[in-house]
Amino acid sequence: MRTYFDHEKLDVYQLELRFVTWVTALLVKIKQRATDARIAEVSDQLDRASLSALLNTAEGNGRRQRRTRAKFFDDARGSATECAACLDALVAKGVCSGGETDEGKQLLLRIASMLTKLIERFDISSSSSSSSSIIREEPDEEGFDDRDEDEH
């Protein structure tokens, strides 16, 4: 692929494009099977969030100030996390199976991890705890982890 802009050279941007392609196919399947308006809301939100991650990454990479770059990458990471929550909601509503969303969740995990590293690179005030909301240990039997609520 020929690149014209610096953001096109980012591995995370290319991965986000892959996710947009993947999620578009999923949304087509969902639209064919579901007519519930609440499903449409989740599907629309998933579509918007996937584009938001892609666009914030591109815009952030075009910014010159380090903190501004980090903020756009952080916004992109938030959108990737939102996509994961939308996929969870589709499974919870019985529209998709966990197997149907696994590939997307794996892509999103890689995207969020890459964005976390970019944030840490450009925002000197970010700490290593910023990745804790993305990659987490399994909760205990009651569904809680050992961390305080303030850490989220």
C-alpha cells in the first residue's frame, strides 16, 4: 500500500483499518438478522466508535505538541474500549455469540495496547497504570478484582 501521510505508516492505524473492515462485515450480518431498535443503537454506536478510534489516531499523529498528540491517542484508546463494550453488549443481547466477536476483541486488545504505548511515549505525565483498564487479570469468584474502585 502506498502511503501519503505519516499516520498511514503507523501499525496501530493499519490495525484500526482492519478492525473497521471486520466490524463493517459484522454490522452487515447483524442488520440482516435483527430489527430491534435497541440493537440498531448499539450497532450505530459501534460503527461510530470504530471510526472515532481511526480518526483520532490519524489526527493525533498529525499534531506537533506532545501532550496534544497523547490526548488524541488517549481518545482513540477510549473509542477502542467503547467498541469492546459494544461487542459485549451485542453478545449480552443475544445478537452475536462470543465466538463471533472474538476476532474483533483480539484486534481491539492489540489496538488499545499499541495506543497505550503511544500515549506513554508522548505524555510524560502518564503512568504505567494507564494500561490497567485494558489488560486485566481475571476477577475472583465474586466478580471483583483486588484493586480499589479509585484505580479505574
